[in-house]
Amino acid sequence: MSPRILEVNVRFNSPTADLEEACGQAAFAVTESPGLCWKFWWVKADHDAGGIYEFESETAARAYLAGPIMAALQSSPAVRNISTKLIDAPESHTAITRGPLEQVKSPGM
């Protein structure tokens, strides 16, 4: 099973402080997402925001995309122009550059 990176980008209509508060509340729900290894959040003052996630598998990433957190984001009047990308994460190259991929190995490997 190879890790998958998910990139989510949005444009937001609310003040940055409101978005940061909403993200703070959502962070706890995101941590409960099955197969999530980590998420990096980002917000720019020009109304762009998003996140980079690592999931244990493509199945887990696709489940997140089809789940309630993304549904809530898509129905929010505070965001628009949601884009997502599901990306392969070559572990060997990422390890060389000290990327934070969780490398789940079976015992003895």
C-alpha cells in the first residue's frame, strides 16, 4: 500500500480570522479521518486557503473526498472554487529530501 497525497485548495469569502476559527474547529474532525497520517494547513491573506494531506492509501483519500468533511466544505457559502488533486507519493525520492511520509513497514523490513 503506497501513501497518497491529497491537495485541496479553496477561495474563501469571509475574513481570514473567521476562516482560521472555522479551520480550528474542523481540525479535530479531520484528525478522526480513517487513514489520515497528517495534514498541513495553509491560509493566504488574499482569500486562498487549502491543505496538503497524507493518507495511508488511495482508498482512504477517496473516502475522505466522499465524506462529510468535504461535503460540508462544498456546501459552505463561505468558500468557492474548490479544487482537489490526488497525487502519488514516490517514497524513495521523498525520503531523500526528508519528506514527512509515514512509511508503514511490516516487521522485519
